[in-house]
Amino acid sequence: MTSNYIKEKLKLIPELPGSYQFKNKDGIIIYVGKAKNLKRRVSSYFNHVQTGKTLMLVNDIVDLEYIVTSSELESLILEITLIKKYDPKYNILLKDDKSYPYIEFTRDKYPTLKVVRNLNRKKNKNHLFGPYPNVTAARKTVDIINRIYPLRKCDNLKKDLCLYYHIGECLGYCKLNINKSEIDSMCDEIISFLKGNSDIVKKKINEKMLKASEEMNYERALEYKQMLEDIDITLSHQKIILNKKYNFDVFNLYRHNNYASIEVFFVRDGVLFGKHEDIITVVDENEEVLTEYIIKFYEKNNVLPKEIIVPSYIDQSLLGEYLNIKVSSPSRGDIKKLLSLAEENAKIKLNNKEETLSRSEKARMEALNDLRNILNDQSISRMEAFDNSHLFGTFYVGGMVVFDDFLPNKNLYRKFKVAPSVKDDLAAMKEVLYRRYFKVLMGEEEKCDLIVIDGGENQVKVCKEIIDSLKLDIKIIGLKKDDKHRTSSLINSDLSEIPIDKHSNLFIFLSKIQEEVHRYAISYHRQIKSKGTLSSVLEMVDGIGPKRRKMLLRRFDSLKKMKEASLEELEEVLNHDVALNLYNYLKTI
């Protein structure tokens, strides 16, 4: 039921464009939207019967604010700015936190080809092809071209001809003066292949395969045969007959209940190059949903095409002005058919998944209600879970994962490097918890509703000690394991034990949190170790800042040389305590 406070506020909202923000009981912004008419749009949340996620949003609203703008563009800019700042739980959260890879071809004196994700490149020098929804296809494409064409393979030019030159996979750019026309011809063929014309490359591979077979090098011939199959299967693109021979993307949406299925087609030079699919839960109208989704999509995949195609209900001029590209919605012709095809694909995807999604959503809400009832707190929504990882009892790191209503919020995950002096799990947990919630105390970060600790009474005691010392009011539960190291019960803040049914939805969703935080903490440690570089090693050692890092990099050229160094040699650069920390850590990797 809408409160009298909200009803009075609704009466005062003007019929003007702007952005509105809904807040929960803690004053936290949980949804940001925009509207051409603020009064009509905001009132619609409270004047209509709502279901699903929209009903959850309305039930969480305790207060609302709005900002009037002079134009729709200003309201859109303001909306996106506030979403970035507050990351509201009911706004769209893209599931995949990785951008799509591209193939980058550097056409210069020493041409190279590689798979890239960092797209801050010089446009006049590099050619980008993609995006590749299938990263395996991108890597296979690069591998095939590098095998067939003698491109530069090394990051830095060597002082002498290397193995690639002697096996015919490099022209020897480091030593030889290559004819420019030869390089230009090779580059033209590669670019043609990357645009979808595989005839020249397949002909070259066929010739190499026949030659290897004639020389009875059947193993090499088989490799070339595999390359041809990769081109025909993995790298083949669906041809479509279009007048538009430039790059454009097609977006469409199909919606049922509170689920929206979104389909994106990537069209490159008249070729349907690939597609992206997503199913999200939504609380707003289709225009708002798809507009916000498109903007967020290009923030992660930041190479804009020449044009994007959208349904007619999207404000094309507004979106085009925001993205600074052409946005259109054809009413007939081949592009209109492609737009309809995107909607049909989105519909099929949602129809196939909706039953499974509905069951999962029902189980999630049952788990959330069970947890609220057990803890006697109906406001629990945001949960933060912690875990540590270490090497043989030393060099700890911590991980924090965040779940909103049992859904992971990866934008809020945090990693912690723990002081080298810490030698046990409880001390590591103390440090991580204090650092995290001191920021909450200082108002730098939002407070959660529940802390989930992987452990029993001792771990809960440590957490409670930190939270009480900071005078914060946050509930705590521990996930206690039995003698077979399987979670068996909850430990409450007062250290009372609460048994949970191992077949219940609550047990399943708490186990997911437990598994996720464990994975996240371990992967952070592995990430640091797997880099195998001086900089990644130095990140783990207390007392080494940017200045000392530079000194070490000048003194030791590689990780191997640093590991071989004696303590005395390290002390030539560092003081004894820091050198000893580094020396001990190097022995563990």
C-alpha cells in the first residue's frame, strides 16, 4: 500500500522531463529512471497493479526524489550518470562482466595481428574486426592467418633473425629491408579475409596442404586440413543480401511478464558476423529498458559501429545524440526483416528459458523469505560474504562478494591484500573486515544488511568484535561445517546454532554464496601468482611502493633473476625488513 508520505509527494511532481530516484528505508537509491513527463511516469508505479520484480521495487520504496531537466537529452545523461554513481539494485545489471574481443590488425612497416580487449587504439593506424562473441573463433582466426602469412610475431624486434623467419612465418623485419609492395599485397589479402572473403586464404592453405602431402609430411598436411575445416565451420559467417555494406548493429527485444529477452546482431560489410543474447528481469517500459541496455552495452564494448538499428518505439534522435552515431528504425525492406528476425530470435530464446527462469526465481524468493524469517528481519536484501586465501599459512589475500536478494552483484566485489605479518585466518579476517567496514562507518561505501562468514563460532565472534567496535548495526551469520567439512547449520550473532534443511532452497542459495566467495578469493591469489611478473610479485609485498618498485625493476630484469638473488643482494635496494619479506615470498612461488 502506498504511504501517505509518497501520495503527497506524487501530487507535487511537475509534468516536465527529468530523472527520478527511488529510495529504500536506509535512504539508499534502489532505482533511477528518466521520463518525458515525470508526474505521469512516477505515478504509474503506484497507480497500477504491479507484479514480479516491479512489485518488489514498489514494496521497497520508502522515499522518492526527482530532478527536473531542460531537455530529454539532459534527463538521459543525468539518469546514466546517477546509475553509474549509485549502481541501483533494480536497474539493469549486465550479466557478463567481460567485453567482447576484437581482432586488431596493425598495418604498418611491421604488420601484426592479435586478439585484443583493450580498444584504446590509434584509429588511423589499426584496423579492428569484430566483435567476436566466440573468443575461440577469434583466436583460431588469428592463428590461421599468422600461420599462413609471414607477419611480425614478436612484441619487440629481436636483434637477429628468429625461428619464425627460418620456418617461413616471418619476413625477418628485424634485419631485412622488405619491399613495401609485398607487405601491401599481404595486408590487402588479410583484410579481405577478415571481412569475410576466405577464397584466397583457403587457396593458399590448399596449396600448402598438397605440397606437404607430396613431400610425405602427412602430419603437416593434416594440420592444414584442420585449418580448412576451422574456416568452414568456426569462421564461416551467414551471408545476407543488404545494400548497407558498412558496420551496423541491430537491437530488438521481446518481453513477457518481468522478463526481457534482448537480441543483438553484428553486421559487418554485409555479413551477419555474430550475435549476442541476454535475458534480464526488468521493472520499466520497453523503451527505457532497451535504451538503458544499449548505452550500457557500448560502455563495455566501446567500439561503436557506423549505425545501430532499433525498434520504432525507441527515441532514435535522443539515443543517437547521446551515442553520437546514427540510430534508425526502418519501416520496410531487408533491414526491417533483420530487425524482425532479431525479435523472433529473442522470443524463441525467452520461450525456451522462461519456465526454468521462473522456477529459479520462485526458489530464490523462497530462500530469501526463509532467511528473513529465521533472522526475524524482513528488510534483508544485500549480503556480503568474505573468505581468505594463503600460501602455506602466509601471504594472505581476502575476497568479498556481494549478493542482492541472492543475486551476485559483481560490480561490488572487492579484493584485499593482507599485511605479510598476518599468519592465521582469524587475523586475516579481522584485517579485511575492519578495512571494509571502516569505509562504511566513514560513509565512503554503503552498509549491507547481512554479513555471511564462512565458519563457526570463532569466525562469528571475530566479525562481531569488529562490527561492535565500529558501532555498526549489521546482522551476522556463520556457515558452520560438520566433521565432513560440509555446511550443516547457521551460527547467529548471539552464537546460537540454527539447523537448516540441506534440501531447502535456503541451503542451496547460501551454498552458492559460499562457493562464489571461495572461488573469488582463490582466483585472486592464482591471478597474482600466474602473472609471473615483477609487478605482480611486488603487489603482494608490504613496504614496496612505486619508488621502490622502479628501483627493483632497474636492478632485476626478470622474476627469475629476482628469485635467484640472495637476501644481501635484495638489501642493496631495500631495507632489511622489506627485503626479508620479499625474499620469503619469492621462495613460495
